[in-house]
Amino acid sequence: MISAAGNSGGKIGLRLIGDVAALESQICGKSAA
């Protein structure tokens, strides 16, 4: 139970980090352009 919850939490964390990285890359691309 605990390990399963930890795995799901890690996946959500990675997903949020990926979304933030994508937004940052878009902002950097717009500012650079």
C-alpha cells in the first residue's frame, strides 16, 4: 500500500516537473525569438 502510493506520487511529481520544464522551454524560446 505505502510503496504503491509512493510510486503514484513519484509519477505525479515527474509529470509536474515535465510540465514546468515544457513551459519554461516555451517561454525561453519566445523570449529568444
